[in-house]
Amino acid sequence: MGQVLADLRPGTGSADFFGGDPAQCAVVLGFDGVAVSLTTAQGFSELVWCSPGVSAAFEDLQFTLGQGPAWDAAARLTAVTEPELHSVAADRWPVLLAEAVALGVRAVFCMPLHLGGACLGTVTFQRAVPGPVTAPALLDARLLAAAMLAVILDKTPTAQESASGEEHPNFHRAAVHQATGMISVQAGVTLAQALLLLRAYSYRHARPVADVAADVVARRVHFREQPEPDASGRTKE
């Protein structure tokens, strides 16, 4: 864990938000994968550090559906631990649960990266085998969250401005931010409603949000005269 923390700060001149190996970090804490998403100035969730494989897919699933441990952790500013997704009440994450299990996710642990009442992001660990988080792993996760906060707050003003913008070259969802703005204009709705429209379209057509966003940016898909989404993200017929 000491090596993970030592490598966390990106090298001089790096455009990455964090350094080190996320896959190694996950293994050290006893998980299969880890994903870190930061909250931009526009309120979007942006994936910035992730181990390969299931973690990115699970993070994108949470983003698309607008539900899951990361959403709960960010809203409540407390850690969310679910050692067995099969045991989670069906009405807690009604759509995500079946999709997550289909991805091979059985246990999740998520911590908010927050400073006081402001949530700057979340770090989500997942595992294919159910089981509780050990006490040493919990302590390490808290150390990791504190170290990540230090790295975020230590960013230079230029890096912070890039982190809050919509065109950062390293943004996993750069096209999503651009597409959301285009949908807002096309449909005559707010950015928040535009994002709900994009998510709803993505889920309805069983496509990744990033793929749909790329089609919007390329003008292969448009949202002119689309019905307004309700609070759950469903469109009104």
C-alpha cells in the first residue's frame, strides 16, 4: 500500500489526474478492480483512473443509469459497502443490480472523495467473489481516499481549470459533455435534462453512453423535439 500511495501523484508534466497502477491498487485492497470518478464544475461524473476490465464497464453502467453505490456515496458522503449484490433489496438499485451481476460484479465498496460537505468524486472497488471488506483493507481505503484528495487539491490552477472544463483531452467522457451541450440546444432543455435524455436513449437502445454521444457529436443522432425526461430519466410519451 505504501508503494501505491507513493506512486499516486502523477509525474511532472503529466496530464493524468493520478499516477500509479490502479490494478495493483485493487489487488492490494483485495478487490478485482477499482475506478475513480471526479465531479466536474458542470456537475458531471468523469472517469479519471481505472483498472482494465469490468471496473470501467461498471462505472459506465452507474453513469448511464444514474444509480448505484457511487451515487449513494456521493449523495450521503459516506462509504457504501455491499459484500453480496444478490442480497441487496431489489428496489434499492432496481435496474443496476441485474446488469451488474451480468457483468460479474458480486461485491462492491465505494468511498466518497469529499472535503466537508463537498463531494469531489468517488472511488469504487468491485469483486467477482462476494465477501466483506477486511479491517486492514478498510483502513487502506481510507488512506487512499485521503491521498487522492491531497493530489486533487494540490493540482495547479491550470490543471484545476482543465479538470472543470468539457474539452480535457484525457476525459473518458469528453464526447458525453459535448453531446450534452448539443442536446440541450437541440431539445431546448437544461444541461441536466439533456444528460437524462442521453442516458435514457442509451439505455433504451442498449448502447454505451459514450457511443451514443459520439453519434450526437457526429450528427448521426439528434434530439430535436424530443419529449422532456422526468425526474427518473424516463421520457414522457
